[in-house]
Amino acid sequence: MAEIILHQYATSPYAEIVRTALGVKGLSWRRVDQPSIMPRPFLTPLTGGYRRIPVMQVGADIYCDTGVILREIDRRFPDPPLTSTYATGAVWAMRNWAERAWFAATVAIVFGARGESVPQAFIKDREALSGRPFDLNALKTAAPLMAGQWRANADIVDSQLAAAGPFLFGAQATAADLAAYLNIWFLKGGDPDAFARLTAGLAHLIGWTQRISAFGHGNPADMSAEAAFEIAVRATPESPASSVGNDAQGLTPGMRVSVMPDDYGRNPVVGEVVFVSPQEVAVRRQADGAGEVVVHFPRAGFWVTPAA
Ligand SMILES: N[C@@H](CCC(=O)N[C@@H](CS)C(=O)NCC(=O)O)C(=O)O
């Protein structure tokens, strides 16, 4: 089986979700360090324009967003599972909440605390990504309000752990645990004082944090971006599974569509649908210099529109 290649950078909190998933599974994988700002000349041609991190590559199949990456890792390596037999839907719902609603509070606190030390090039890059100015004063004003939000969200996790622990849905870590941990990892690294203050007294959450970090990252081996690109050049995309019918938007294989995130970094990726289900859409496209690739996206949080 082709190996897992993760395009990432060390300080990316979303990449930490995937690195930890690979740790939960005890997998060997290839780590490609990408710059934390654009350009990414050996990655963008493979995604077709999607610009966020992490991106997972398996041969000529490219997976964008942790939503589809976690599902795909679980499909390929089901043991131990990243879902729970009695709460599968709740696992994914909690994942979506943790990586969006809760993370918005985490980002505001961290950048409010560290804004002055953020390099100009990074600020310019993220302004282009979000389409909004990086307003340090607004972040500083928001930080105390967001502290209340952060604690409310952490308390949800703590109470769920008290009821169902040692992990959020029982004996094993799921996608929900990993996405919730994103907020812990980023706040702890970005503003340790706020982390100590906002987790004080949440004994279940603190114990759980240690259990998750103990999973580690599996066995990564470094690979250059050029070498990963060469792998895509030589590989053929895997044959897609059969699509699930009755799509909400009437999508079927063969349609030409454009896919983009609905929140930020709305760079459209255009291709021909090869697989569609309520949770995934995959499109075939010609990658500049790498031939045919198939790019996979989650449905939740992504817009699919007809393309010319
Ligand atoms: N919902 C996405 C969010 C990914 C995301 O926002 N990643 C950040 C880095 S942690 C990013 O891409 N920032 C801009 C960049 O690195 O280009 C996911 O789950 O993968």
C-alpha cells in the first residue's frame, strides 16, 4: 500500500490533529515540512489551489482538511477506530464544533497575547487568507471575552470526560478527542498563562490532555516536497468507491464542479466528480507537471458549485 505523506509544519495546530491520529494508530508515515506562509510550489499544483495545512497525500490521491483526512486514515487503518460504535454521529458533530467554534476563541486569545511578536510576512499572508486586516487592537479587546468562551467550551469537555472518560466517548480516543485537543495544544503553546488560568480546576480535562499527548506521533520520516511531488507524478489515483446516490445537490460522477471551504482560504479547486457521498466529494484533475490526481474534500464546511 502507498504510504501516508503529510504536508504540514511543526507549529500548525490542525496538523497536530493528524500527527496525533497517526500516533493513536501507531503508524509510520512521511513528513513533508511546508512553509507556514505561501508560496508552496510543490503542493499547490497537487491540490489545484486549496491552500490550507494539513494536506495528506497517498500516491496521486490528495486529501484536503482534517475532516476528510481523519476519515481516510480510519478507512485505511481501522484499528483502533477513531469513532465510537454507539456515538459515531456525535463524534463527528463534536469534531466540527471543536475545530470551528471553540478554535475561534483559541485563536483570538493566542494572537491577542502574541500579536506584537508575529512577523509582518505572516500577518500579510493571513490577511490575504482571511480577506480581513489583522487588527491587533480588536484581538486584544476580544481576548478577555474569548477567555469566557474558551472556559465554557473546556467545561463541556471536562463534564463529558467526567461522565464517559477516560476519553470523550469512552475507552478509546476518537476524532472528537483529537479535534478538541487542538485547542489545548494551541493555547498551551501560545499562551501558557491563559492555559493555566482557564483549565484550573478542570481535573478531568487535565488528565485527558496528558493521555492524548502521550499518544505521540507514530513514526515520521522526513521527505522533501519535491520527492512527494515526484511520487504523485509516478502514481495513478486509486479507483474510487461507488458514489452514494440521492445527493442533496444532485452531484454525480462526471460533473465538472468547483470546491472551496466556506470559511477562509476560499480558493476554488475545479475538477470532475469521481466520488460523492454525504461526507465526501472527490474530483479528478490534471495537476500541472504531475498528471492526473484526485483531490478529496469533506462535504461539511465545503461548497460545491457547478463549473464550466
Ligand atoms: N478546517 C481546516 C482548517 C485548516 C487550517 O486552517 N489550517 C491552518 C494552519 S493550522 C492554515 O491552513 N493556515 C493557513 C496556511 O497555513 O496556509 C482543517 O480541518 O484542516
